[in-house]
Amino acid sequence: MWEMVLAGLFAPPILFFVLGMVSVFVKSDLTIPPAMGTAMVIFLMASIGITGGAAAITALRADPALLGVIVVVALFAMFCGPFFAFMTGNIFKGFLRTADAWACAGAYGAVSSATVALGVALATEAQAADPGAQIFVGWMPAMYPFMDSSALVIAIVLGRMALIRQQGGGEKADIKKVLQLTVFGAGVWVLVTALLIGMASAVYSPNELDRALLFFDGMFRGIICLFMLEMGLAAAKQIGVLKELGRKAFKAVFYAFALPQVWGIFGILGMYVIHLAMPGKLFWGDAFVFATLAGGCSFVTAPAAMRASMPEANPSVYLPMSVALTFPFNVLIGMPMWMVISQRLWGA
């Protein structure tokens, strides 16, 4: 177990993340241009999508019964997102302003693209290191939009209802605008369309798909390292903003660390139950990647949706909690723990 933990902690992307944080602490002038950061997000989402789409078609050809598992997992993802958002909002409203509490609910119910990208990289690396074993099929990232969009819609609707009750009136949630920002936001939109492209190409143009995958697979590991470097820089710069919480900071820090771990383990257990009901379809790498979907905290789709649909919320509360607290804790503690739990449940 100790060897598995060390392998997770000393993976190159995680070390690059630490490098980014240390660079800020020592006041290095190391920076990543914003345009490059955006390009890396688009590349990673496109890579995860097209690879996942191709993997889904390959798996379905080998075992058509897998379609039933995919549908069940998608339904479970659609339950998890709203459930996490509802629970988080009700916990956070005990010590934060109503708008801030439900903005945090959206963030902690939605999906962190960086966490998923790192989880896919680690699961893919584990599969490559042991090609004879069944570890990670590759289609699990397709569950991203099912969890992400449903969580944000519920958080914003419940948040707006709470504000209306509090203020005695006001505007209702604009569901159309929320869906526009979540489903058609750059990250989710690229992932979903790339997934469809991967599936269509796997069916009608497998040779050209193989050539495209040479580029995406070859670049993915390097890009994820640079992306994690940028996330380390961003996380370290956001830590100071948390002082605005004042005496509420202790509770905020505790829940920013604890809730994602509970949600991640909940996701693993859900995958294990599905595995027991439909044996031989899900593996520990799939459960681990689902945990990265469930246990992340969005700092891409959630802030965009909250700024548009809940402007009363203070971004200096929910954004630093995600970037400066939850993401680093997940990288260093949560993800190695989820990996070990997944492996133990599957007897790996």
C-alpha cells in the first residue's frame, strides 16, 4: 500500500503541481500565459473526449452488454451531482451568506476538469504499466456532463429560491442561461463533442482515428504536467484571499478538505455496487476516475455559471476554496486515498 501511495504522490503531474506552489512561495517570476492555460484546457478535454469515445466503441464491440452499465452509471452521476450540491448548500448556509453557500454548493457538486484530467492520466498510466490486467477501460470521463450540469442547475435553482424567500421577491433562476453556460461552456462542450467525434471515427474511420490518437496520446502526459504547474501557481496565489472569511475560515477549510473526500468515497462505493450487480464491466481504474468526478470542486464551469446566475455570491469565497484548498488537498491526499480504496475493493 505504501508503494502505491508513493507512486501516486511522486507522479510527474503532482510534482509539477508542487513546483508551481513552491514557485509562488519563493517569489519566482515563473508564469504561464493565460492563452496557454486556455489552450491546455481545450487540449486536455479534447484528448479525454476523443480517447473516451474511441474506448467506449471498442468496449461495446467487445461486449454489447456494457451499454446497460454505461446507462446505469450515467443515471448515478445525474443523482450524485444534485445530491452533492443539495447537501453542500445546506451545510454551508450554516456559516456563510445564502448566496455564497449555494455558489459553493454548485462548485462542490459540479466537476473539476483538472481533477478528472489528472485522474485519467494516473489511471491510464496504471493500465499501461500492467497491460495484461483490466484496470481502466477509458469511457468513464463521458460521465462529466451528466454530473456537472445537473449539479449546477440544482444549486442555482435552490440558491435563487432561497434568496427569493430571504428577500421577499426577486428574479427566478434562468434555467436556459444556466444550461447555456454549463452544457455549452468551453470545457464541457469540447469534451462532449470530442467524445462524439471519437465514437463516430471509431465506427467509420478507424485508421484516421488511430493517427489522431498518436498526437493526443503522445502529448497528453506532457500537457498535463504543464497544466498542473499552472494550477499550482494559481492555488498558491489564491490562498491569501481566504482571509476575507475571517472567523468562518476554520469551518470553510474543514469542509473544503472533508466533503470532497466523502463525495469521492461515495462515488467509489456506488461504482462497487454496480460492479457487484453487473460483474466484469467496471474495474478499479474506472471507480477511481469516477471518484475524481465526484470529489472534485469546479473552478471552470461553476464560476462562470454563478457569475451569470447568482451575481450576489462573492467569487473571493467559492473560488479560493476550490483552487487553494480542495484541489491541492485532493492532489496530495484525496487521490492517492481514492486509488488505494478502489484497488482494495477490487482486490488489485
